[in-house]
Amino acid sequence: MLDNIAGKASTECLTLFRHLMVDIVVSSSYGYRLGAVTKWAMDVEDPLSTAINDFPKRGILVILLIKHIVVLLTCMSSA
């Protein structure tokens, strides 16, 4: 994949490594070739890689939402 780019375009290393790790984990755990790096090279979305990318953001949003709900409930009960 990187041979095709050959310095003609920039590469997002963290995204490349995330897709590579998804391929490695799925292959070693389940014996299945997911092809996340190949899909990424062809600009095709891989749902598992996307979910792994979104997981930390989702966790932060859920924690913030819970904290705001607790504050609102505390304010409502004291009023």
C-alpha cells in the first residue's frame, strides 16, 4: 500500500496503525483476514476500525452527560 503512495501524498500514521492493529488482532484472534488496511487505502470505510476510533470519544461524551444529569438532578432536588 505504501509502495503505491511512494511519497506522492502524506499518510496519517495513527490511522494507518489503527487499521493495521485491527487487521492483526482480528487475524490472530479469529483467523479471519479483515482487510482493514486495504479498505483504508481504497477509501472504503471499515466499520470495526471506525468503532474503535469512535470509542474513546463516545466514552468521554457519556461521562460528561452523566455528570451533567447528576448536577441537574441535584439542583432540582434542592430547589
